[in-house]
Amino acid sequence: MSQTEVQLIKDAVIVNADISNSAAIAASKIAGLAGSATTDTTNASNISSGTLAAARVGNLAASKITSGTFDAARIPTLNQNTTGTAAIATTITVADESTDTTCFPLFATAATGDLGPKSGSNLTFNSSSGLLTATGFSGSGASLTALNGSNISSGTVAAARVATLNQDTTGTAAIATTVTVADESSDTTCFPLFATAATGDLGPKSGSNLTFNSATGALTATSFVGSGANLTDVDAGATGGGSDRLFFENGVAVTTNYTIGTTFGATANALSAGPITINAGVTVTVPSGSVYTVV
């Protein structure tokens, strides 16, 4: 026993009577120990320095430590599996998972800080196919590939995003600036198209009273208005048998109001082979400068 250890023995001499049958020395015979250090309950707060070597702790039940807190400096670095919940973890162990069809990506409610991980039922990931599904996506899609145009259900693609098309298309174009025209010289009854205004985005129209025979080139209308100065081979209306053009025929009764020059489109004279009957209530108007002659 060293001198230091001897000094821990009080002045009284330890005699045989001081040693019990269990070979224990009463605490009163030893100086320098706190009273709580000799109790049956182990108090971690009584360990104030040094580090407990693992070999010095053998089969110590955790239930024996009933008070106090181990100073962090007294706990060596742990290299073992633990259970329970860590208050703050800086890293987690990640394992490859490529079979589950329904996974929930984790996210946090702020960019930095000690935050709890969250998930949402509206954000899922199929680790088998690599498909990420959300209610909506926002941000640049510049790096997206293999997009399916049929999945675009709203909005309008900007014209600058659509390349010049050089292909056959189906459906109806809202506005076309040109159409493909093919020569047609065999149909006998065609209907020329026209619009209801000189310019604008207008629908094409046709009329049953305006027809064209593409086989003969004959254009037929109920009437024609305008200058006929450039017309050629104009038939004056004379008819006859075979190739004869001798007879000018007209009706014998005026049944509808008429103003001379209406068909001609300007001041004109009119001639009828008589006699001519003007029905009751019907008026033939001869404007100033016009002459109507019945022969």
C-alpha cells in the first residue's frame, strides 16, 4: 500500500472487529470519499474526470444508473449499431432500391436547418420504371425528352416553338393563306368559290346560281353586270334552225315591275316585238334618257 493510499485511512486503527464477515471495511474507516459514493445506487455525476475504459465496465445494468448525466468527454467515440431516434443526424445510409413501384420522395420545409423530413401523397416515385409523378410541375423543361404531345391538354404552344412543317396533315386549319389547286378539266358542273368581303379571314362560299363547266369553259349565272367590251363571240340572241341566227324572240306579257336599264346596268334603250301586254298592277319604268320601243 502506497503512502497516498495509507493517508486515506483515518487515524483510528482498523482492527479485526472493523472487518465484517463479508470482508467489507466500513466507510467510516476511509477518508476522502463523498457519502454518496458509498451508496448502493451508482451516480454518474460522481465521475468527474477520466474516461471509463470498456474493460472496466462489465455487465453493469443500465438500471443501476439512476441520476446524473455523463459528461460528453467521458463517453468515447461509439462505433456500433444503436437503436432509438437520433435528435439530429448529418448523414444517413442510402441503399439502392429499383423494384418498388410506389415510393415517396422526402423533402424539407426550408432550404437549411435542423428540420424533420416530410413526404406527400401527391409526390410519388416508381423506382422500377424511374417515373416521378406529381400533381403539377413548374420551371424550365429545357432538358426534358420524349414528351408526348397528346398529354398537352391546355394552353397554346408559341409559334416560335413550332418548326416549319413540311408534311401532310389532317384536320381543319383555322386560317390558311394558300391552298393547293389542281387542274380540273372534265367536270361539267362546278361551283366557283367566293367570299362575302374583299379582304379578311373569311369562309369560302358558293352559289347554285353560279356554275362552271370545266369541260367546255362555260360560266353560267342568272345575269351579268358590267362592261362587255372585251367579250368575243357574243351571241346577240338571234336563233333559228340549224346554224341560223335570224329570230329574236321575246315574251308577250310583262308580269313584274321593271325599270329599263336594270339588266344593262346603265342608261339604256329597250326593244320588244309586239304586241306587249302589261299586266294589271305592273309598272314598266322608262328613266330619263332611255327609250322603250315596241315594234
